[in-house]
Amino acid sequence: MVVHEEEPFNAEPPPGALADQLITPLEAFYSRNHGPVPHLDAATWRLVVDGLVTQRLQLSLQELRGRFPEREVVATLQCAGNRRAGLIEVRDIPGEAPWGPGAISTARWTGVSLADVLAEAGLRPEAAHIAFAAPDVSPLADPPQPYGASIPAAKATSGEVLLAWAMNGRLLPAVHGAPLRVVVAGWIGARSVKWLQRITAQAEPSGNYFQAVAYRLLPAWADPSQAGPEEGISLGPAALNCAILRPGEGARPAPGPAEVTGYAFAGDGRSVARVDLSIDGGRTWAQARLDKAAGPWAWQHWRTTVELPEGEVEITARAWDHTGAVQPESPASLWNPQGYANNSWARLHLTCSR
């Protein structure tokens, strides 16, 4: 793993570790944390469901597993800061981890549908948002506060949002949210709250720092230290993105035919329709072959063979989704002071020599 911080622990796999594996092994799954990892006792842990509901619930893990149908969803989670390094190349972003293209991973999640739990509690008509609370305290907020976030009730009551206790057939490790986490398929990873302790139905979005202040897309001229609650755009559904996984940055392949592989992810239930590659700066393009996705909420891998010339070469990749949307060309047009949502064309620089 490429470790960006030891405490809180933030790490991503090298790009090659994500190639050819639709389901990411646990040891290669990226880790994004905002404070020390809590170690909760599953036997004494309880989940509270309250707020604008007709029946307040308090559930042990055993009760949660016994009262609701078990469900499984293959879903890709992507950090909002994935590929931030490309924005840092445009202009420095002090204090933010230089995530490469590995802050994204896919798992087979097992749990219960959040919609089923909310139906048991009985949402009142005025419940427009579902907030999640966790015990991990982050010093990024001033004063420090536990992590929290929310999603609209319409998303929360869709069947793909899980309360998960397992990934890839194994109980959640502590670093990935044991004993229970939310998995909000198709949305930025920040909304998939780990170490979940409370679910609150409410009329307004969460006022937690990580919903109201952080994970908001500020304009390029804004000062994040002076930004107040509700400024900028609240990040939710994941943006269309792609990356080149193999060959690796700085590789020195021989001129001639070479296989290029990568991933593409549309987010929020959209599907990837096409991935194009260019080795001449975007003057001409060739279409890559898309592998079959592991599910409607998962990334797709792609691959193609290109003819590499001798000398310096830049491989460029761009993805299209089924609505006809395409990735923007330049990271310069996307630069923002917290380095979120870089979904510009993927670029790989190589030196080809015999």
C-alpha cells in the first residue's frame, strides 16, 4: 500500500494491484480515515434508529441479522479525493493527501437493506434526509467532533444502500468499519459512514462538519479555512471517472504492441458506455474493450492493445457514460482548493526504448 498518513491511517494500493481484479482483495482495499480507528465490541454494540420515525429502534448486531433479510451488493467505493495528485500538479493543495488513482476499490458487501430498517422504524412524511453518526473523533473539525454525514431519504430508501457487516465474505476489519458500516452505492465514499452507531431521520441534511463544511466543492478562488457551512457544492453521487492501471507510471516498455488496462466508473447507477484511448495527444482515438461489470453499482475494467512508438509517449484515456456524458479534458479546469472530484482525462507518461 502507498501510505499517505499513519494516523489517521490513509492508504491506497499501487495502480497495478487493482488491475484484473473486479473484486478488490481486503489487503488492497483503500483506506480513508479522519481520526483514530475505533475498536468496538460487537457483543455490546447497539444501533439506534431515531428522529422523524414512528418507532425508535435499538438493535444489536444479532437482532439486525435476525430481523431483516440478508442482502448482498457488489459496489465500488471511491474517495472524493481520488486522483487528487493530478490537481496538485496544476497547483499545490497544502494539507491534503496526494491520492493517486488507487483511492477506489470494489467489494462484495453483505448486510441488510437500509430501506428495510427504515420501513420497520416508519419514516414520517417530513423525513427528507437520513443522517449517520459514528464514534471516530476527527481533529479536522474545530472543535473536534465525531464523524457524521447524511443522504437524502430517496437514496436511503433505495434497495442498494446497505448496512454491511461483511465484505468479500469476511467480517469487516476494524479499519473498514466493524462491526457495521453504511455502503451508499454510487456515491462518494465519505457518505458510507464506518463504525455506524446511530441513524437519524430528519428534515434537513446533517449539520456535521463533514457534511456541512468538508466534502463540498468550493470555487477555485475560495479559502477553505474561511468557508462556512453550506458553501460550495455538496458532493454526493460519484462523478464519471477512469484511470490507467497498467503499464505503470515511469515504465520503459519496448516500442511495439503493448496492452493497456484500467478501470472506469460512472457512479450513481449510471453505466460506462465507452472508453477511448489516444497516444497522440487526443488527435486520434481508439476504442478499448470493456470487461463485464460485477454488478450495476460496480466499476468496469477495460483493456486494449496500442502500438507504442519509440521515445516519449503519453497515453490518454477518457470514459463516456450511457447518458453521453464524457470526462473533461483538463485538470486545470477542475482545480479546487481541497482537491476533490478530479475526473479529467487519465494520462500516462512513458519512455519507450529498445
